[in-house]
Amino acid sequence: MSPSSPLTLVLVLLVLTGCGGRAEEPVAAADEKAAAETPATGSGDGDLGFVPATYREGDRVVLPITFPDGTSAELLYPPELGIAELGVFPYTSGTLRGVSPTPARGDSVARDFVIRYGDLDALLVAKNEGKQPRLLAQYEGADGQTVGLWDFSWNDTAHYLGFQFGRWTVLVYDYVDAGAMTDTERASWAASFSGRETDEGFLLLEGSGPLRLARAREHAGPQLTFAAGEPTRALLLFPGECGPHRDQTRLVDGKRVQWNGGFAEWCLSDSMRIHAEASREFIGAVIQDLEVRNVTIGKS
């Protein structure tokens, strides 16, 4: 993957979101067509990044992390890298087994999620040019909450189901016309989708019945992005089996790395892949000094 790939766009969008700038929905979508059709929100999300807790172990910072599928690990790095302070943005996707209203759509409905740290009402307003979006329908959620289907004024191609899990907000898009879920499928998604916070404040998501969430190393699977805007720094972590590939042509501090200017990719361990976008100096320091340990892949 090169710096001109969709990853670069994801990094830029997450960075802008984290510092209150303009942002689009994720482009690493489970449904690629949705990514291409989703325009800019017209307003930033505000400060909706989560800053996790750390502790010191000698001269190293230890950062326990948890992915939306339950994968857990610990990052170790020198304090000057300041990774936790960048703020973290989780990502994943899911697929619902449904009944297609048209032969062209297919029975499976794949969606990726907008996940932000904060109150659902605040995110709805932030993403709708400072005004509450129009409520189109309501469904009963898995945990007893009421799940709304929202119409944003800036987007005439998609509506969004809005979920609140602890202090985390999750938006699930749906098309307005071709490719849309049926009302029964939206109700099924609301009833099958649940989440909770870990003791450390990370978001865990679960799907039940007809809803299956992506697993580690699958397309649009769980990931964590640490990102900030000034200076631009972004680290994306992908759990799952990781091995060297032919584009990793450089050997840096004993690691095989794909590195081109402000973008680099390598195996942080044999069960964790990392992408970095930042200055060459910061990337070099991350390659040399960031470690991961105690990786446990989620079973969801």
C-alpha cells in the first residue's frame, strides 16, 4: 500500500476530525460504493477522540489497548513519542444476513461504522451543521435503548442509525434508495448490535443473530488509529497475523519496512501490523522505539 492509497485519505480525515476540522466518513468501507458516495459533513465533530490511560515501567510508557473485537495488547514506548496523547479512534464493520428486496442487492448487507468518543446527540448536531438532524424512525436496541434513524441535511444518499454504548457513539449508514435495507433489516440491526466500555474506557462491540462483525485481519476489520493534527501524526494498528512482504524493501533497526517519505508500514509483531503517517523523524523513532506485547486476538 502506498501513500497515495485510500489509507492516506483515512489518516487525513481522522486527523481533521480529531482537531475539530472538516471530515468525511471513513473510506475503508465494508461497502466500497458507500465510501465513494459519502460527501463531507460540512462541520467538524469537535473533540471526540479518546485519550487512554497509561502507566510507567522504568523509562518506558505502557499503553494497554483494546480493539472493538476484544483483541488486546500493550504498547511500550519512550515518553517523548506521546502516542496515547494523540487520541484514539476505533474502526470496524459488520454484515447482516437479510432478505433482499431486489435481486441486484443481495441478501447480505455490509456496513462500516463511524465511531467517536462522546455523546450521540452532540455528534448528531456536529455532523448536521450545528442542528439536530431529522428523526425518520425508531427501533428497539439490543440493550433496551431506542435507536433512531437520522436524516442529515448534507447527505441525500444515506441515513444513519445512531447508537450510544457507554461514552461511545456509533453511526451505521444506510442508503436512501438503491441498496437500502428494508425496515425489518434496520430493526434487526438495531436489535442485534450491542457494545460496552472496558474498564480502561475502550469500546467493545458485539453482533448477535443475523449480525456478524468483522474479525481481525479481515477486510474492514477492527483497527485503532492514533491521530493528531499539528504536527500531523497518525498510527494505524491492525491485529492479526503479520509477515514480511515484497514491498518491505528496507531494513530499519532489524525490521523489514515499506517506507516512502511520510508513510511507512511494517509488522510490529507477528500478530500486529502498523501503518504510520508523519514526518520522517517521527516514523523513524516509532520504528526504532515502539514495541507491542501480550497480544491476545479477540474471539468474536
